[in-house]
Amino acid sequence: METILVTVSVLSTLLVVGIVLGIVIVFNKLKGKVDVEVVKKDRVSFEKEIEILHNIIDSREENIRRELESVEKDLWRSHEKMQEEMERNFEDIMRTIDSRVDRLYEKLSKRDVECNHRLDSLENKIGDNKQLLTD
């Protein structure tokens, strides 16, 4: 009977040691695991941070869009000013050309009148000379 008692006692001691050892092993394994609440808190924190980053990106996009619109308006204004200046310069050139053409026309008309007058006087002289020769 004593052997049975010793055997039961040894077996129960081994069982208790096995259970304690199992609990220690499970505790050590779970010790490195993450708590669900910590994961939820981190997730909420990350979502807030992502939302803040989205807001920052949206505001920067809006600022860039406004700056681009401003630059575009400035470019159009500059283009229109240059076009107006070009048109004024073109009109000035056309007026200058028109004025010079008018002066050239006047000179050519005077020369034409002079040439016609000289031709008439030469024809008269030739006509007078012909009459002298025939007389």
C-alpha cells in the first residue's frame, strides 16, 4: 500500500510540476504577444494621423491650385499686354510705311510731271527743227 501511495504522490507531484511548467511556458509565449486593446488604440491613433495627413495634403493641393491659377492669370495678362504692344508697334510701322509711300508717290508724281514737261519741250523743239528743215 505504501508503494501505491508513493507512486500516487510521485505522479501527482509530476502532474503539478507539468501543469506549472505548462502555465509558465504559455505565459512566456503570450508575454511577447500584443494586447488587443493596444492594437485598437494604435489603429485609432494611426487613423487619426492618416486623417491629419490627408487634411494637410488637401490643404497643400488647394494652395498649389490657387498658386497655379494666379500664375496662369499672370501669364495671360502678360500675353495680352505683349499682344497689345505688338499690335501698337505694327500700327506704328504701317503708319510709317504709309507716310513714306505717300512721300514717294509725291516725289514720283513731281518727277513724272517734270519728265512730261521735258518731253513736251523736246517734242516742241523737234517739231520746230522739223519745220525749219522743211522750210
